Amino acid sequence: MAQWYDQELGKVSGMRLGITTGSCAQAAARAALEFLLGTFADKRVEITLPKGHRRYSGRQILVPIEHIGATSDGIGAEALVRKDSGDDPDITDGILIGARVRLKEGNGVEIDGAEGVGRITRPGLAGKVGEAAINPVPRKMIREELLPLLPEGRGCQVEIFVPEGAALAGKTWNPRIGILGGISIIGTKGVVEPKSEEAYKASINRVIHSYLKSGMSRLIITPGYVGEAFLSSRGIALDRVVTVGDHVGHALLRGADHGAKELLLVGHIGKLTKIAVAMFNTHWSSGDARLEVIAAYAGAAGASAEMVRRLLSLNLAEEAVALIHDWGLDEIWNAIARRAAERTEKLVERRCAIGVVLLDLKGNALGSWPKERVEGWLK
């Protein structure tokens, strides 16, 4: 496969980068619109990556187009991009992701999913029930990519489709979390970084070592984008943050080993509730007790047996947020944060002061421990 993104962005730990399903959909939509407007002149298109990520923010990359032509009804155009996951082991590697585009009167870009793109059937996900499972960042990037190309007074309708998506969906978590009929179109960075476990851990080690050697005594650790977004909103530069994916325990231990005096752990409840029961590798394959933790703390705070059963019937930790709030049990998030901090203190043998912040998917702080220390660290 083409290695254009390596040449433009550089490799990670010597491994090839890939692109997300969201970037594939974005490129296919741009190519189809260019074809409709008579401006498609190459076998690839240039797209702009999402803003916000410290390494890739707003960068332009070239994406090869596998196929382009008119739609079967003759009034639109469609294009296909072949997903390249680089050296990341991804089940979507090599599949085709397409976009059909039709012009319409009036302004704006309407986006929907067609065959092979899942539909949301339960609340608590990144979209409304009934919508196509195209996450907010890919939707935003498709709109921003197409709007400048449209003639004045014209808009367009975009359908994202994945020919193999329905068959592939059964190999994903989608059916379990309430996304049916296909895969999700996702990606907050636009680029897939390879997740070779040893390479990833080695990268974490280098970052931690360099931060502490530069004079920092406090490490801020987050599993991913939700934590990064929260920290940015608090004015904390991301070059002070270690993003560790599922390797939370590894990062905590390396921080303590390298002499960190303070460790602040910030992340979504889907990850950090696992820390409360000492699951320090937060990947699903290492175990899952998210809902059990939330249900246990809700029960201890006075939830009825029926409430506990309701929590245990959920598919996602995020779904519990609204229920806990409606039942007046929000204090459990502080209790879970406290237990996560205690488990972390035990892991690092009390060599560091520990703080924990639990977030919902929108980046709202649900609970923290200890409150005064955490607030001081976030200033």
C-alpha cells in the first residue's frame, strides 16, 4: 500500500502510520464532490486533519482514491478509499470506505450513513439514537472539507458507505454496545498510530524520562483524547501530559521509577473505574468491571436493588452517568476516584502523591480525589 502519510508526517517508533475510517470518509467525500464539480484532476486528494492534537493538528495529507465515478442514478458522484492502517493491527485494514455526494439547493452539508455503516440503537454513545454511527469529529471534518468547495447558494448531501461493513461489524464491539448493521466511522486525530505493545511502552518510557529530566516533578497521565481535551480546557499544555492508551499501570510505575513526586491520573470513567479494582491494563482483553464497580458504589450509597440491576444491565459506563445523576448519587464518583487513588498508591508503593479525576465522554469532571490537591494541580 501507499506510504504517503509516512513521508509527510513521519513514522512512530519506526512503524508505519495509518489513517482512520473518518479520514477515509473525509477523503472520499471530497473526491466525489470534486468529481461532481469537474475539478477532480488526480488519483488522490488532499485533506486537512482535525485540529487539537499536538502532533497532527491541522496538517494536510494526500489520500489515494481507489475508484471514482457517477452514481447509478446519474445525479451524483461516488468515490472509494482503501483503508490503510499502517503497522497497526486493525480489522478494518484494507477495506473500502466510500462516499456518495449529491448537490442540493440551499446551503450546508447533510451527512448520513448508508450500507455498511452502523446505526445507533441505544443512548450513551457519540450520537443520537437512530443516527448513523459517524462520530462527531469525522462529521465536522467532512463538513469543513466540503463547505469551501461548494458553489454559492448550493449545498450537498453526503452518504458514507462501507461495502464490507455489515459483515465486518460482527467482529467488532458494535453489536454489544448498540450499534447495528455495520461499523462505525471514527477517529479524533485522523491518523492511526501503530500500537505495537512494546513500541508503545518504549515511547511512554522515553516521554516520561524526558519530562522528568527537564525538571518536571509532576506527571499528568491520561489514557487518551477525553483526558487531553479536559486538560486543554483547563489551560494545561499537552506537552506536559503523557498519553498512555491502555498502559496506565506501566506509565504509573515508570513515573515512580524515574522519580516523579506527584502523579495525576485523568480520564474517562470507562477506563478509570477499572483502576479502582486494580485493573491497570485497561484494554478490554485484560478484564472488565466498569459497571460492577459503579453498581457496587451506587448500592453502598443507597441505590435500591432495582437500581443496581438497572446499572448492571447497561452496556457502557457512560450510560450510567445520567442515571446516577437522576438518582441523586453523584457523590459515588468521588468515592470511586478515591479508591482508584488508593489502588494507585499501593501500586507505586506510596513513592508519589496521587490524584485522580474521573470524566464523562463530554469532558465534564464527575469526581476527583483528593479534591484540594487535584484543584491545586490543575491551576
